[in-house]
Amino acid sequence: MIVRKGDRVVVQGMTGRQGSFWTEKMLGYGTRIVGGVNPKRAGEMHGGVPVFASVRDAAQKLGGVDVSVMFIPPAAALAAAEDAIGAGVKLLVVLTEHIPSRDVMRMHALAGAAGCRIVGPNTAGLVTPGEAFVGIMPAFNPRIFRPGNVGVISRSGSLGTLICLNLLDAGRGQSAFIGIGGDPMLGTTVADALKGLEADKKTQAVVLVGEIGGSMEEDAAATIKAMRKPVVSFIAGRASPPGKKMGHAGAIVMGNRGSYASKRSALESVGVRVVDTPAAVSDALRL
């Protein structure tokens, strides 16, 4: 789930407004974009990148594709995911939000059977500072992202950006940013992302940006307990009222599990330093 400079990336929906804008940014950063997908414009060049009718077509003609990132509307997301998974893509970054639940479940089932990891839906993407990024994170801004040794996991792109900015203000760069997404049904969980950063040689510490709702942070406690690397966490939503959805589709508390108190207790029980504000993360990493 950590994107690398040599990964061959295809952009589904590359010729649209957002796809075009972010493809230019990704290319400029060094991401190895080998093709885009738009059946109506297959055979053309767009921004210096060849356009294919499908990911399958791109994989066949290019000798394989490693990563696909989707700038695709909700109604077409399942078909786009089926195309990418069928093409043998091993990492599928799903930026799209508001995908019908039935389509999301089908997408995850297909990916699991094919050995494809989905990041998202409703993710801001992945950044490996100094190497590559896929998605809509401002990796190209040197005030936010620089190579370092702190891995950052976040459901929220905006909160993740703030944490990365605070880390750089304190002189700490990032080894990787993993935006797992804000939907209730995610292809990559907090525990999955923690395992990826634990295995990453460049990562020496991890910042987990949690949110109220769901149980991913509580469920990840067992993973953290087995980790060698220190974990610091900020959990958004401490003052949120129970039963009220806050921002992300997954950020709704039902009962005690998924609450701020439940998440903080579970994380602190396995040695995580949970801070009250994003600005306190850097100081906690030094302790």
C-alpha cells in the first residue's frame, strides 16, 4: 500500500477536469504514470500520456500495470474497479465517495479474490515523499511533505495534511502517508496500514489520525501491541454528540464502541500516546 517511484500507474478518468489536473501534479512529482483510461478517447495522447480504452487494454499493451487511481463518478465506480482488478492491478486507489453500498461490497469481494488491495473508497490517496504520490494530496508542497521517518495514517485528507504540516514545522519529515478513506466499508483498515508501516524500513514512528465512529482504532490495538515502532495518535471528534454523523460516512457513534473515550482507552492500553490537539503530535514523538 506504499506507492513507490517505479510503480506503473494508470489513471482512470484521466481526461476529465480533476483527472487532468492531478495527473499533471503526479507526473511533475515523479509518479510513473504510464497511461490513462477513457474509452471515448482511446488512442489519443493527453498531457503526454497515452489514453487506453480500459485498464485491461493498457496492461496488455504496456506489459502490466501496478497501480490504478480512480477519478470516476459513483455510478461508474464498480465497473471501473472491475476493469482494474481484472487487469491484474495489485493496488487500486478509490478516490470516489458516495458509491452505492452494494457496489462497494462487490468491489471488495472481487479485489479479495484477485489479491488486489483497495485503498478507499473516499480516500485522499497515498504519498511517499521524494518518490511518488497517487490521489489528491498536496505532495508537491515542500511545506507539507518532505522525506523523513514518520509514517502517517489518516481517514481524512485535511487532517492528515495538517498533521504533516505540523511534523515539518517541528523538523520531522514523513516516510509515507496512507489515506485509508472516510467510508464505512474500507479496503484498507487502520490495522492493515499499521502493518504496512511496521514492515517499512524507512518508517521509525507512526502517527495515527483517528476519528470517532466505527471500531478500526479499537480493533487495531492488538496490532499496535505487537509493533516495535512507537505510535502517537490524535483522535478527532472528542466533543461530538453520540448518534450524530460528523463529516465522513464512517464517523457515526452508536453506543459506546466507536466513541472518543472508547478509542482513546483502547489505544492508551497498548502504549499509544494520544494527544489532545494536532499540534501536540510532534512533541509526543520526542518523548
